[in-house]
Amino acid sequence: MAMTKQDKASMIAELQGVLDSSKIIYLADIEGLNAVNSTELRRACFKSNVSLRVVKNTLLKKAMENVEDKNFEELYGSLKGNTALMTAEVGNAPAKVIDTFRKKAEKPLLKGAWIEDNVFVGDDKLPQLVALKSREELIADIVMLLQSPIKTVVSQLENKENASTAESTEEVAAAE
């Protein structure tokens, strides 16, 4: 069924809205996944808060061109064949879904990703994307690093205090 100009325009506007509001955008190739695998992939995406939709390359490219404050140019070359658009709040969520899924199926293949202004092109970038830490994970790492010297100082002070308390108790005992 052919799309009317109106259908295309509204689809482009909808995709543009998705691209505009997303900081994490992945393009994947899921061609050839059977119905069972497709359903499983959608379920895995849902569980990981990843939105997945198959899109027409021409419409996605138009939508990408229409987004003013993001540059998707490096991804245009990935817009061939079957394209699934994956969006998420956490940078590595789609990569983890793809990586886990690939343990039992050949697809999805990572075509490209746009993550907060950084562009990754090609399936060989998948391990790098899986390893990406979310902002929250990075903050947690920093907090741990900052806490560790403080904990050391506190425990040293406590040990010193305990030692001097023990000494003064001994002195009192000796004086009696």
C-alpha cells in the first residue's frame, strides 16, 4: 500500500519529533528475523526501556535533515536496506539488547548510533557501545573515588583515637 504525500509528511514529522527528543539513537538491521525472534527482540527492548520501530530510510533521512540542532550526516550512509530505529534514555541500553540478542541470532546488526552528539558507524562499534557507561554510572564511579580517601582518613583517625584512649586508660591504671 503506497503512502500518500500526507502520510509521508506526518510520518516525517513524527520521526523528527522522536529524533528531536532523543539523546540516544541507534540504527539497526533486523532484516530476516523470523516472527518469533522479532517478538523476542521487541520484548527485550521493552524490558530495557528501548523503543524500536522499523522505518523507511527515505523518511528517516528527511526527518534527520529537518532536525536543526543535531547533525546526523555521518549516519546517512547507514540508511540502506532494512532499518530499525532504536531510541533510549541510557546510552548503552540498545547496544546491550543487540549484544545479548546476538548470542542466539545473527541479527540485529548495528548500522550506526548517535549518542549525545557522538556518532558511531558500523557493527564493529558494538562492543565499545556496550561498554559505554551511563551518566549515572559515571557519577557513581566518581563518588566512590571521592569517598575512598575520606574513608581512609576517617579510619586512620579512629584508629589513632582508639590507640590514645587505650594509652590514657593504661596511664590511669599505672598511676593507681
